[in-house]
Amino acid sequence: MRSRAGGRALPLSGVVVAALTACISGVSVSVNSVGVHAITPPSVYTTAKNLVATVVLSALVLAGSRLRQERWPWLRRFASTPPRLEASGTRATPGAARLVGLAYVGVVGGGLAFVLFFEGLARTTATPAAFLHDGLVVWVALLAGPLLRERITAWNVLAIALLMVGQVAVLGGIGHLAASNGQTLVLVATWLWALEVVVSKRLLADTGAGALALVRMGVGSVVLLVDLALTGHLGGLVGLSPSQLGWAAATGILLAGYVGTWMTALARARAVDVTSVLVGSAVVTGLLGALSGTSPLAPADLGLLLVAAGAGLLIVVDVRRAAS
């Protein structure tokens, strides 16, 4: 966005930041589908990469003060929040409810849901897991109306339809979906994350995106460490090989980028819009799979085009709205 206010470039909109989140997510899904098999059990893998993400986010939050000194003006467009988009008018959360919300984001969103998702991913393949996870947009749309007072427009309905039909086309139908343990765990994790989106959106009315991202990963990492101690797998975390540490570092950095940009996007735009754009990660995952030779592009090309159209539609609507 090249518009300027008072000679200063306006910060990127939440929908545009969500597009960056989708790119990071698409890469992460591909990398995690391999990484989750490099470190076992999945709970050790999840804890290792979440700890890395926590360290990275802590460093970024501490360095954030330097952005206020205008040393990197182009970064300020990402780090600051546009006044017209800040929390999208969401009311501040009362004290007690805020503590409960922060606990949910940290304990469930950053802890329990990760354990369920990666345990499920280890028991299934990346394709149905990505489809179930991208179904997040449907659950958020159902919750955002009554809980966030977000109006679901005709553009939202059309975009979600394109996204989900495209995902079904990518799968080659719904035959890949089954009532297996792995896919059930992924679905439950997705439901927990859908509620977390709503809770986070409310919290972002009076909590910085970086601070909430750090709460999510920091508290979640503590929960994961407790889980490892209770299940007797804490020794597996300490005894990771150099190769396994490399996987944890790579996926942890991606996770930090994902959570940081996701919270920023959610603070600046409606939950249903940014969640819809996030589904565009399937296009990145599909392209990476084709490039690596793990999955041919041809059977899924129409589906990926539909997904790209659904996510792109909301980006175009957002850009036109900002220009008007």
C-alpha cells in the first residue's frame, strides 16, 4: 500500500499481512510433514520447535522498541497498527475475562492444540491434515458472527465457497478423509484453534500483537514441558541429535514468523477475512509438493486455482476498500 498520511507510509492492512502468514504457513506444512517424523514422539518435536519459536519471538519483542526510533521506516509499516483497523472496533476485555482468555490462548492454543495436531499429523498424511486445518475458516465464520459481531458479507460467502470447493478438488474428492485417529485429532485441534481466534481477537483490543504471540508460545511451551515430564519423554528433548535440533530450529523459526504475523493480521482486520486468506497456504504447499516431486501438481491444479481465487478475492476487496 503506497498511500501516505502525513508523509508517512500507512501500515500494511491485516488482510495483506495475512497473505504473508499464508505463505509462511504453506512452507511450514510441507516442512512439518517431514520434521514430525524426524523427532519422535510428536510431543517432543512440538515442544522443541515451540521453545525455539518462543526464543525468537522474545528477541523480536525486545527489539521492537527500536522500530519506534524510525531507524527502519519500512518495518514500521508492518509493526505499527493502522488506527482505522486497530482491533476492528472490538471492545476491550474485562479484567477477569481477559485473564481467562490469556490462559486459553497460552494453555490451549499454544499447548494442548499443538499436541493434538502434531500427534494427528504423525498418524495421517499432510494432505487431509491441511484440508482439515484449513476448514478453520468455516468454524471461525460460524463463531465470528455471534461472538465478534462480524457481518458475513456476500464476498465472504463467495470466498469461503471457492476456498472449500478448491480444497475438495485438491484432495480429488473427500475420499481421503476418514474417521481415523489421526484425522480426528487434527479436527479437534482445529476446533480449539477456531475458538482461540475469537478469543485472541477480543484480547487484541487491549493487548499488543507481539505480547499476545509471546503469551501463546511462552505459556504453551511450559504446558508442553509439563506434558513431557508427566509422560516420561522429557529426556527425549534433552537428548536431541544435531540433525534433530536443526529440524527444531527450522520449524521453530517458521512458527515464530507464523504466530507473529498472524496476531498482527488479526489485530488489524476481521477474523473471518484474515482466516479466509490464510487458506491460501494450500497453494504454497501444493506448489512446494510439486517442486519437490512428492505430489504431482496436475490433478490438483484446478483446486489450487480456486483456492487462490478465493483468497485473492478478499485481498482485492481489501485493497479497493483501502483506496476508496
